[in-house]
Amino acid sequence: MLRDNHPRIITLFAVIGMTASAVLAQSAAPSLDAVRGLGTIGASEQRVIDAWLESQVSKLDSSSAKDAFKILKEAFDAERLNQGNSAAFIGAMAAGTARMAEQRLPNSGPNSTTARAIARMLFDLNREQAVPGFIAGLKSQDQGARYFSAAGLGQQRGSIATARARVTEVVTALKAAGIAETSPTIIKQIYGALAYEPITPEIFDAYLGILDRRIEARRQGAFVVDGAEVQALEYLRKRSVLDGLSRGQSPQLVGRLAVLLRLDAQRYVSDTLPFAEKDPIERQLFAVEEILTTLTSQTGEIAAALRAEGHDNRVRILAETLLWVGDPETGTEGRLSAAPWNVPIGAP
């Protein structure tokens, strides 16, 4: 079963909102007042910014206070949100934090407050200069750092899309991270960060690589449907995305979606299906059938059955699914059995 450590992320976020109960050891930090309003940031000014960043993170490194994260975030936000800041200053702050992330995050441990703080700082800065740091953060062992890094790449899609080489670098990193990731909360962010248009072969391959890993986990017994694929399907169901697929790519996508459809339908027929799974399964069933209809020009009745009676109509929904993928018990082919789709009967 895929395991999600999402509760740990919630706990970590809660720490940020706790009332400060300890004071970090104070050391003289460089003042940013002399550089924050400058229209151009040179090497000497960047050194001032970098020194301030290092001084703040070093306090967190050496602190055992449970509210250390919150204290750092308050100090950082006071500088980040200062009304006297120029755009150049914020960009330099993001660049300095990104360099720090590249140095620290790939080697950070599974419960690293420092890694999480740096990733959150980059996320809050929300500047294109943060992108190298986000890429580095995807390699962190800390779940919170990976979450903010993936989310940060998602919010920077617009700036990343202006440079083809940068898109390739980001998509490659996201694919590797998505295949390795075990948290559905982070998988959702990765799927969202990959949602570039027009779809390219590298983006298509990234989605399929992650889907393959997730589908295989379901085949191996990860029965719980966590809903991460809803994010992927929202992108893949777009007509502009489907129209951008090549003749060779369409059957590849249909093959994966046929298996996902079968797995979801089989899970949906459970009499004891938890409510937390019911909604994501229904959304996935809707989306998959919509995509299959668009690509194959054939029509199914899963959506109609869901609208009519929902979970009370689950036996019919499974029967409608078998009309798509075929029935292995009877050897009956489904709509997707013939060329060019060539889905094995039952979509095993």
C-alpha cells in the first residue's frame, strides 16, 4: 500500500502557527536596510544578502527550540514583506536562498527542519531565481521540503516555460521525483507542476512514467485510492492536450487508462468503500471515460450510471467498465481490445 506521511506535514505546518515559547540565541546579523531598495544588486550587495540568510539559517541549525521554525519564518517574512524592497532585492534574496538550497537540501535528512525552512522560504519568495533550489529540494529526504519544492515548481511554470532548456531540466527532475515519491500529497503537486502546454514528448513520458509506477503499486496490492491521479487526469482530459498527442502516444495513454479504469471500478464495487475513497474514484472514473471517449470516438455509460445512482449503481458501473476493457471470465473483448488500442482482455 502506498503510504502517505501527510499527517506529519500537517503537524509540521502546525508548528509554524504555534506561539513562540523560546528565544533563539541572538547573534549580530547583517542589516539589509542599505541594499533592500537598490534597483541593481551587485556582487557586494549579494554578499550582504547571503550573509543575512546564512545567519538566520545557522540559528535554526543550532536551535533545539520547538518553535524555531516559526521564529525564523517571522524574521524572514519581516524582510521579505518590507515595503522598501525593490524587485532586484527580492530576486537576489531568492537567488541566495536557492544557492543555499542546492548546497543543503539534496543531503538533508528525513526530518530536517532546516531543509523544510529553506524550501518554504523559496516557496514564499515565488521568484524564477528560486527554480534551481526547488529542483534540489525534490531530492531532500524531508517530506515537507519536497512538498514545497514541487509546489514551487508548479507556481513557477509560467517563468520556466519561457526557456525550452529549463523546461527539459525541470520535467526531467519532476519525473525522477514522481517515480520515487511515496506521498500522494506530493505526487499531486508533481503532477500539477508538469502541466505544461503544449504537451511535448518529454512531458508525456513524465506523466506515463509516474502513472506506470503508481499503477504497478495498485497491481501489487495498494488498494486504497488516494486521489493523486485526479490531478493528472485534469490535465490529460483537456482537449488541447489530447489533440496534441501523436498517433503513437494515444494507444500508450489508452493502455494505462484502461488498467486504471479497471482497478478503480473493482475497488468501487466494495460494499465497505470508505467515503474518503468514494469521491476520488468517482472523479477518476468520470475523467478516464471522458478521455477514452475523446480518443476512441466510442461512448460508454459509466458517467451516466454514476450520475443516476452513484455507489448504489456500482454493479452496473463494473459491467460498463468491462464493456471498455473486456471480460476475462468469459473471454469477451471490449471496445479497447481491437487495434489500434490492443488492450489485453480485462486490462490486467
